[in-house]
Amino acid sequence: MLGRTGEARALTVDQKWAKRFLDLHLGIRGNPAILPRELGRFLALVTSDIHGAVEEALGGLLALPVPLRQIDLGDKLDRGPEPLAANQMLELMGAQRLQGNHDAMWFGAGLGINRLAIELVRWLMRYNEQDFLTHQMGIALSPLEEFAARNFADARGDYKSKLSRPMEAAATYLKIIAEAPYRFPQHTDVVLNESDRRIRSALFHTNDLALLSPGERDIFNRLTGKAKLDERDTDYFYRLMGGLREFTEDEAQVVEYFKRAFMESHAYFQLIECMVGNREFYTTLRMAEGAPYDMLFTHAGVPITAEGELAEYNGAKGKEMFDALERDLNSAMTAWRWAIETGDRMFLEADTKVIDRLGELAWGEQSPLYMRAMQTAARAVLAIESGLFEEPKGPFFKKWVRSSDPRFVHAVCRAIGSSFGLDPRRLLIVHGHEPSEDGSFVVNAGGHDLNIDAGLAPNYGGNGAFLLVGTNGLQRYGLREDQFSRVELNLESF
């Protein structure tokens, strides 16, 4: 029965962090930096994309005076070594925790979404963080290990896991099948013939190359060669990936195991409750509160159309869309807590549609937390020269952020500002999600867009920076160089 399958665990703070976390919680700063005078009164400290890099983030947090408000823009875990401690750190410092797309993968796995449960296992293995599952969450990897030994000893593709290449390959393969109805909806009615299945299998299994006919081998060589795929082969590749949507019994058992393991783990539920905080997807800081701009904070941005209007997502736009997501997450977390504490899954089952909507947040092309098309399959089995590695972006990133057309920029500002009740002329959207290569903050959209993802985790460059908001302006605090620099927006007025 759910909530009765294992011993409840209390997730305490690891002793290696205890003293510094206590200082963080109590507001104790041994020798805090002197803030630049031009900052004015220190209103808010903003962090983003910590990705489990606790040591790097904690050093910066303890080096700064305690602000009036602390905001984190999401993506608290993955790619870094300390997912649990990263979330404990933010909670203990009293940070307002917004949700990122990586966070959405983690809470989606716990809510019983097949494709996100196996995706999370794949992700942790790919970046060699699988010990977190086994040692801290008590979730065994043996079902995947046994499945991989039976089926993926001959794994073909690009896999990074130091523990087991076949296990990462198996998790990737299962994830692609699970996500096919969502990632490739245009191929819902496709039925792969025997030739298609042989070519598809050869993309994942070295031994299956020998089973291809000469004509099939030609297609395989075109798909996997070091040349850009033409439109025909691109369409065919996506058809292969989208055309297999059902698990075999053997495959279904592996995915179901991890789904139930996440759903039934007391420890995992505690982690996610810590991570989601008050279940927020955005927040604001206004000029009426002393800020130099009307500021909207979110993880990635606000979905818009190519014409600069607010785009609909799950039946709502702008602020109403974010508010609806917050209600969905609150409802789902309440139902999950009830199941964990009582064993009664009635409310989780009643929230099926809510949970399905939340499942699109992590990697959905229209998701306000991602806003680009994921390319797991291409990156696993094709060459980088195929041209399919880059993830196509939606209009917010592709058009507005990089726009040099003031009329378009201002139209978007008016649309977003009116939705959130912010002054469009002094609107500043602050987000993370796209790490900069050199650790800088990136100003775009005529000064109305500020990306503060400076690549804190070692896998993202190990630079890192925090945004400080004061009554007189904005400052970037670089963690590696331990220095402040003024953030110049050169905001275009209209």
C-alpha cells in the first residue's frame, strides 16, 4: 500500500554543512562584504540555476549581508553533487523558491509520471549522481541493471555514465518510448513496419547492424553519418522515434518500478516538499516597493506568439497561466502528501489531468519553464553534424529576447506588463535557464530582459553570480572573482 512499503526517513542536514547552514539560517555573517554604495538599500538577493553546487553557492551567500528578500529562480538540482543540500540550504535561508524545468522533472517523477520517472534515473546516471538514489533515497537500481544486462550489453550511442553505459542507454531508450506521444504528437498514428523497426533498433544496438539489408544499411548510414540531415531523413528519424509508443512487458516493469519507488518514498517526498516551497512559478518586485524597475522574476520567461502577443498554455495566458500552474502544483502536492501519510491514492487518482499537465512542464516545447524542443533521441544516437542537436526555441527566446526592433520589444512589454499589472515602460524580466559561457549576465530586448544564469555548477562552467537588487540599481556579485559590478540595462524608454 502506498506509504507503507518502506521505513519513513527523516532527511536531516549532513554534518559537513550543519555549521554553515546554521549561520545562514540565523543570519550570521562573519565578515560580510561591503556593498557598493550605488546599490542603495539592499532589497533582494536573487539566485538561479544552483544545480546542486552547494559549496559554490554557500560561499557566496555567507559572504553577503542578509537582504530583505531572497529569491531563487529554480533549477536547484541536477548536474551538481548535492541535490538534497541545495534545497535545504535555500529553505533554511528563507528563500522564495520558484520552480524550474529540472525541478519539474523531479516533482513529476514523484507524482507518478512514467516518462519523468525514468528520465530522472537517466539524468542522474548520465551525470554520475546515481548514488543519491541508492544511498540517500534508498531506491535500488537493480531492476534497470538487470534489464540493461539482458538488452543493452551492445548499447550504441553517446552515453556518459561511469557506472554503466548499458544502464544509461537502457534508461534513455525507455525514456524515448515513454515521451513519444508528447514529444512527437504528429506521429501518433504511425505504425512502424518491420524494416523501420530494424533500422530503429540498429540505432540503439550495435549487434543489430548485421541484421540490416543493403537498402536499410544505406538509410542507417545517412542517419548516423557526419553530415547535416536533409528534410526527408530528418522527418524519417522523427517518425522512427515517434512511431514506437508502447512498452513491452519487460520494459513496462522497469518503468513502473521507478514510478512507484519515487511515489512511495517518504524521503523523496520530503525532498520535493522542501524543493517546491510555496509552489510558486513567478514573483514580482515593484518600483512602489523601492525597486528601480517593475521586475518580473521567473525561471525561463513568459510564452508569447511570434506576433508578440501572450501565448496560451493549458488554456490560459500570462499571469493567469502561472496562477493556474501554481494551483495545479498545490493540488497535486496535497494529494501526494495524503497518499504518503494515509496510503489512500484516491486524491492522486482524481488529479490525473492536473498531474498530466504538470508533466509537460519539464521538457515541453510550449512550457513556460523550458520553451524549446528537447532533442534527447538525436543527441543519443546521431552525430552532432546531423543538425538535430540544437533545440529549437520558442518566440520568447528566439525572437523577443534577441530583438532589435523596438516596436516589437515594446509590444511584448505592454502585453506582459498589462497581464501582471506592471509598468511596461519600466518592465524588467529576470530569468535564468540559459547559462552564459563566461559567467556574465546577459541583457537583451532593449534592456527589458536580464538572464542571470551565470553557470554556477561545474558542468555549466563553474562561474556563478548572484543578482543584488537595490533602491538605486542592480549589481552582479561574481562568486569566482568575489567582486561587484553594476548591471547596465540601458533600458529603452517608450
